[in-house]
Amino acid sequence: MSTLKYLTAYAPELQQQVQQMIDKRQLADFLLKKYPKVHDVSNDKYLREYVMALKNRYIKKSAPLSKVAYDSKIHVVNNALGLHSYVSRVQGTKLKSKNEIRISAIFKKAPEVFLNMIVVHELAHLKEKEHNKAFYQLCQYMLPDYHQLEFEMRLYLTYLELDGALYT
């Protein structure tokens, strides 16, 4: 039995079901049937437009974003799929802050719903810094099936780790 590191927080019964799918080589079929194609948000410019559209739709009054980009240095092994960074600097007599969102480059070739889930997660950090109840409520406000998509994104990451690219 392989280790399902992306699914360790889930019930053992669920992990066992996933392991059976892996053993029967059914995980790719499940993912491809549910998510047959990847998004077309292929570069940083399009990613910024995508993120800003979601931000303006759901949390318009939150802090502005100074940078949005794909980042090939972010790797899921470091428990990061995206990063929200907040930097405060003193400029003269004013305190300036910058918010940045970086999304792992692994999501350049992924289904749009997984990119959406990661962006929603990072945008929620503009309002809630911690992974608390209010944070997850905000995620669900922006994306009602957030938890299901997070689980399926974890299935996708498990597949990538075991078998490599799913989409060419």
C-alpha cells in the first residue's frame, strides 16, 4: 500500500477506497471523466486577471494585491500549493503593505476548478490569516463545494506523484 500523504487528514475508510482505486488503476479514469480538460490561464498576466475577477466579485474591499504569479519554486512537497505573502514596510512616515499571491506552477496544466480552489484559498487569506472557522466559511462563500474540490484536488496530486502528468 502506498502512502497517501495528501490524504492523511481523511478517514481511514476513505483512504482505503482511494488506495483501491490506485491498485485497480482507476484514479486517472475517475479524474479524466470528471475533469476532462485543463484551463487556459497559461501565464502570469492571465492569472492576475483571473484572480482579480474573483477578488472583485467576492472580496472587493479587501487589501489590494501587488503581485499575482505562477511560481515554479513552490512545490507541493513543502505543503504549499499557493502562497499569500504580506509584507509591511515603513516608507517615510507611512506604513505600506504589499499582498502577493503565488500559485504553484503545477497548476498551469490542471482543471480550472482546481486552480479556482487554490485561488479562492489564497484570496481568503487576505481577510483571514489563519486556517480557522471564519477562513473556511469565507472559502465556502466564494466556492460552495470548496471541501469536495479540495479532496479531489488532493486525489489529483496523489495521481501526479504516483504516475506523473495526467494532461498533456
